[in-house]
Amino acid sequence: MTKNRITALFGIKYPVIQAGMVWCSGWKLASSVSNAGGLGLLGAGSMHLDVLKEHITKMKLATDKPWGVNVPLLYPELDAVIDLIINEGVKIVFTSAGSPKKYTSKLKQHGITVVHVVSNSIFAKKCEEAGVDAIVAEGFEAGGHNGREETSTMVLIPLVCKATKLPVIAAGGIGSGRGMLAAFSLGADAVQIGSRFAVSAESSAHDSYKHKVIESIEGDSVLILKKLAPVRLLKNEFSQQVQLKEEHGADIEELKNLLGKGRAKKAIFEGNLSEGEIEIGQIAASINEIKSVNEIFDEILKEFKEAKDEINTSSFIF
């Protein structure tokens, strides 16, 4: 692949970003993605300060390639996390779930490349105003916390590309070479892949979680908790409880009480598949095997080239 705006911005070989997922994206996964030629991200959203520092230290030992940290701006120890990232010399930060204005200028003052995740073109414009270096445009096919607009990736990417001159990273429902080619044809400069790496051999997720994802089929994922913060997960006993509450008009406080704390950790990290949030994207239906990061890269890049060659040699009547 030739260089583009994203590979040049991060200094990576391939325009493939690994999403910084809670309970999945530790140093083993992130360093493997970076070593394979993409951009690996530590998922700070499920790490306390001491754990994050440990993973940053191990990342420095595991790879000499570019990598970064994903920071959800709902993090309870946010100021301390930002200071730790700066003090540890992290070069790339992806922020999400909050205003891009909050920390962008501070991070950039320390020479850090900043990327923010959005779910609509309005926030994309705000990112440009805030001074971020690139945008992740995430469609509602994505796993975990999601946009309220429920705009699909196919619709979202062209809208965001039209709204901003910044490099755009497409996310949501992308886990294959053909999906990657489709994202580029819509105007994206790179792709961010979450679910595919969440069930990789190097992911820190529980084996029970990985196998549950592999067994899933079309229609098994659902978007719930729309009154709080929409989240996509696989259907289970917990999701059924939430849906019943929502159908009967539960208010925000009732839903908060039902949600409690640590639902994602229960499912993803501890393997409690009945009481936890089995967060994963719609692409889960096409994932049928646990593979290493290197195998995933080989498969995606091979399929990308094959699909591109098919299009180049096809006969279109126009």
C-alpha cells in the first residue's frame, strides 16, 4: 500500500487502527497490532492508573513501532490519566465519549497527536474547531457504546468526509478486506477495527466471551440503554431484562439501578455471559474463529487486494 494521510500522520505501514476496547486492549494486543504494521491502542477505559502505567511500560518494551492510548472522556480519574500519558511520553491519544475541546489543546502542547471519535458530522466539525489531527467516524454497527443517531457506517462516512477536511478513520462493522475497501471508496483514509481484534488470540478478553462471539449469528446483537448511553451487545439474560424495562417505560434512574457497575467487565473479562454486557459489533456474525493478530492482518490485506483487483478488472456498463 502507498502512503496516505493516516499512515503518514502516525508513521505506520498500513491504514489499520485497532480500537482501544475495554477489557480487550491490553499491551499484548496493542503491541501485536503495531508490530504487524497497524496502530495498536491501549484501552484506558478499563484501567486504573497503576494498571495503565504498567501497560504503557510493557508496550515500550514490546514494540518500537507507533502506538497510542484510547481515553474515554467519561473516565473518573481523567486529569490524572491525561497527566500520566503526558509524563510517560505517549505520542498518540484517541479520545471519545465527550467534548474534543476538553483536552486536545493540552495534549497537543506536549506534541501528542490527537484523534477524536464521533457519530455524526456536527461533532466532526467541532473536532476540526478543537484542533484534533484526525477523526474516527463510527457507525452504529459498532460494538460497545454508540451514537444516539443510529447512523450506519455506509451513510456516516460520506457525511463526515464532506463536513471536514481532516483525515477520517471509518469504524463500525468493518472486519474484512472488502469492508476496508468499501470504507476507502466512501472517502475514509483508514479503518478502525474493534470486534475482530476483540476475539483475537492476543486479546485479554475471557475465552468464554470469545467463543460466545464466534457462536453468534445475524441478529444476535442489539442496541440497548438508549436513554442512558446506547450500547451494542449480544442478547443475553441481562439485555432481556433491560429491554423489558425499556418497553415498560423505565426511567433513567431505574435503568441505572439495573445496570449497576462492572457489567462489561463481568462478560468480557470474567466470562459471566448471563449477567454481563457482552459488548461486540454486528460484524460478530462473520467472525467464526480465534486467530492471531498476524493471521488477521494477512487475511484482511489479502482480501483487500483481491477485492480491489476484482473491481479493477470488472466490466461496468456506464
